[in-house]
Amino acid sequence: MGNSKSTVAVIARKEYRDSIKSKLFLTLVSFLILLIVVSIVVSSFDFKSQVADYRSSVKILEDMGKSSEIPSMPQFFPLKSMRGVIEYIEIIGAIIGIILGYLSISREKGKRTLQLVLSRPIKTADIITGKFIGNSFLVLLVLLAGLFSAFFIIWGIGGLLLNIIEVIKLLLVFLFSYFYIMFFFCLSSILSLWFKSLSNALIICFIIWLIFVLIIPQIGDTMDPDNQIPGGFFKSMNIDKPQEEEIMAKFSTYETTRNAIEESSITKHYERLNFAITGIKEKYNGKDLRFIFKDSWKDLVWVFSFLLAAYFMEYAVLSNKRLIFYGD
Amino acid sequence: MWKKILSVSRNEFRALFKEKTFILLLIIFILMTIFSTYIGWSTKNTIEKVYQETVIKLKESGASGIPLDTFLIAPALSILKNMIVYIFLIGSLLAIIIGHFSFMRDRIAGISKIVFSRTISRKEFITGKITGIFNVLALIISVSFIISYVSIILVTGHPLSGNETIKLLIFYLISLAYLIIFAMLGLFFAISSRSESLALVNPIIIWIIISFVLPQLTSALNPSALLNPVSIQGVAPHSRFFTIIQEVIKPFSLSENYKELGSSLLGVGPINTNTLQIIINNSAGILLILSLIGLLIYGSIFSMKKFDVCEEEVDG
């Protein structure tokens, strides 16, 4: 057992050192951090502009003597400004996972060290766990950098210091982001192990990424009847939420199909889960975690199941010595 | 000279259709072209019925001033609205891969080291590659055009008018130009990058900047909203900050210019029946697309001139 632990630690340390030196990884990480910063800065400035516009409207109304017509001031929910961040993690975070998985296997394949390691008395599970842990450190480091950036930008530009509940929610978002990114890490490792040509493995992985991350959510979104008019169909018809639900109940087959399409993607589960936690989905805004998880636990189970399935699949592929040694 | 260029171009065309990953992505693109019409048609039918149900509900509650049914008068081409998104998502990624494979295949096989020992210049070689890429993309777009044309007739039950056919044709020509930009981007990085994976990831990063980052800066729309042709239509800067940024960045935002032009041609959003007027209104966007094609072709030829034919094996 002691040996197994030290083997895992050695592999994890090696993985960490190798990946952190990779130009490709560093390029992607810098890009993601930049996008996180841009995204929150944009929404913070957007809010500041809205407040400035509101104040000038109030002044005009007051000068006109119409104080009774002053609308309520726009409210800033700091976690809601995380929407862009969550969506960028969906896209770029997944690519970071793919590149880490690809690099992890391509290095070994290129130097033929994988065959060498497998010919030694090292368990397949130790190799997989070592690689997983080493890359987990990197992903967590990247996400931590993102978390700090988000926290300080919301504080610095938005002028709001997150309370303890909001910090916990932010930490949960980053924990689920870690699950999500590591799924793509495992997927990319599987394909890089499976395919003889690493270039083909990377392209197939990008195709799967395209389907999961962009195409499936896009189909679900554009099929939504409420999205057929800018600003929302039901809003344009002055229909409230209960009436909308009553109408849509008559289109249950269509809605079930649309929902099934969306649910086949890990990205959609990840998005639903984090949109609930951050209150981007209005129903959960300002609610406690118990209320949120009462509805969202299924999405959490889905995200975790995708990761677990990919992890065990990677183990199964690496256990197939014939595939690793002869590439067929 | 032209004989050599044509020979490289023909070889490029054949080699691409032997790549399994290219074929896979091509199949996805063709399938999405077929599904695009079906999704558009199914959504249009459903929203029609939802509208009728909503009207009944409003009448029951005694509401007056019920908004008109705008879905009924939507142009036939509007059911293809998802094609705008599929071209800018799948098509452009497919184009990057075509451009990437085009030169990377030769670098990995070591052909780029020996080919210039024959009587072919670098300019002839790269011109042949670019011509081959153009031909492949033109074929894909032609197939996509035919599928859209036939499927829309099958779904709506009546043929497209001359004006609608011209609009659809122009939409696909603009789409071809849009895809050429990304193919040239893939080719440029395949020539100039030292590592195979960086040569693939760099154009994908640029694709993300073009597709998501620039539009977010000009409209504050988040990435997922940018994948819905209807939300794109509804964008209007809602603060001074975005009005200023939009004025500065939008003329250079490639994907937004393409999506606006595509939406106008397919009749998503405000309906404009005058095709020439649409072209004139979007002339700046067309100019941007053409300028980028020129710039990237020049960049590819320039990097080919600088390419080190004595390089050691390309890194992974």
C-alpha cells in the first residue's frame, strides 16, 4: 500500500512538472484568466453604466417634477456577474482539460515511456491516479487564480465585498468546474491512448467538445419557444410565469424532446447546476443551498457520473496492453 | 507553372478526402445542414401553435391589444436561421482543420523537406495548396446549398422564388468566403508553428476570440446567447460603455458582421426584400471578410517563403 502511494505521488509530481512547463497549457491558462477578467469587468462596467443612466433619468424626472414615476434602482447581484465566467469555463475550461489529457499521453507515447512504465511492476490504477492527481493540482491552481480574479474584480470594480455565503457558493462553482474540466481531461486521455495518430485523437476530441459544449446546448436553446423573439416570446405577449407553464404543459412532448437533447450533454448539467448556485436562474437567486440542491442534485449527480465513467473508461483502455503496445 | 499548381491542388483535394477525421467532421456538418431545416421547421410550427394557445389564454382573461402573429409572415428562408450558427461554429472549425491538415500532413510525412528539390517553387506549391483548399470548401458549400434548397422545398411544400434563391445563393457565397478565412488561418499556423498541437490550438483560440470575445465586448451578450440567431438580432447597446465599445470594435468583429449579413439575407429579424439593399447595407462587413482573406493568403505565402525546409521532426 505504501509503495502504491509513493508511486502515485511520483507520477503525480512528474505530471505536474511536465504540464506546467508546456507552452500550450500556459497559453490556454493565460487566455482563460484573461477571459474571466474581461467577462467580469464587462458586467461590472455594464452595471455601473446602468446605475449612471438610472441616476441621470432620476434627475431628469425630478427636474420635471415627476418624482412619483421614478423606477426602482437596478440591483447588482455579484454572483450573477459570473455568467460569462461559467460559460467561458464551459468552452475554454473544457479545452484546457482536453489539452492536459492530450499532453499527458502524447509525451509518453512520443518517447515510448508508457510501454516502459507498463512493463515495470506498476499498477495501471496507480498510473491513472497519478496522472489524474498531478493534473488535478494544475486545474485547481488555474481555477483558484480565476476565483481570486473574480473575487477582487467584483470587489474592486463592482464595489461589493462578497459575504461568506456568496464565497461558499463561489467555491462550489469552482469545485464543479474542476469536475467538469477533469471529465474532458479523462476523455482526451482515453482518445490519445486509443488512437494511433495523436493528431487524429486531438481532432476527434475537439469534435466531441463541439458536440457537447456548443451544438447540443445550441439546439436546445434555439428550439425553446420563448427564445423565438428577442427578449422572450411570453414577455412580449404579457404572459406571466404560471400562465406560461399552463400553456407549455400542452406541448409536453416537444418540451420533453428538447430537454432530453439538452440533458445528453455534460455541459448543460454543469451550466444548470452553476446557474442555480449563483442565482443566474432567477428562481434560485438569494436562496439557500438546501433549496438549490433540492432541485439541482440531479445535475450534480450527472456531472459527477460523467467524470467517474470517463475515469474508469481510461483505466479500462490503459489496461488493454495490446492496444498500448501494438496500437490496434 | 499552372500545371504544377493544378497538380498540387488535385493532390490536396484527394488527400483530404482520405482523412478519416475530416470525413467525420464533414458528415456532422452535412447532417447539421439537414437538421437545420428540420429544427427550423419544427420550431416554427410549435411557436405557431404556442401563439394560438397564448391568444386563447389572453382572450379568456379579457385582454385587449393582442400582439400580431409575426411568425406567420416570416420568410421561408428564415427556417434556415440555424445554418448561420452552424457555419460559424462547425463550418469554421472544419475549415481550420482543412487548412491545418493541408500543410501539417506534409510536414509530418517529411514531404515539405524534399518537395522543393523538385522543379516546383514555394509559391507554386502554396498556391496549389490554397487552390485545393478553395475547391474542397466550394464543394462542401455547394452540397450544403443543394441540401438547404431541396429540404426547404420539401418542408414548405412550394418552390423558392427567384429572389429567395438569389438570397440563399449569396448567403452561401458569403459563408464560403467566411470559411476560407478560417482555412487560411489553419494553413498559416500549420506553416509557421513549430509544434503540431500549437498549430491546431492557436487558430482555435483566434476562432474563440472572433466568435465569442469580440461580440461580448460589443454587446455584453454571453457566449451561449451568441449561438441563438434570434438573441443576436435583439442586441442593442444598453449603456454608454457598450455604445462606445460597439462603435470602435464592431466594424472589425468578423463573426458579428457575418451573422448580421446572414440574418438579413435569410430574413431573420426585420424583413428586407431588396437583396441589393442588403448587400449595400452590409458592404463594410463584406469588405472586412475579403480583406482578411487577402491578408491571410499573403501571410501564408510569406510564411511559406520563410519556412525552414531543413527542420527536424515537427514537435507533438
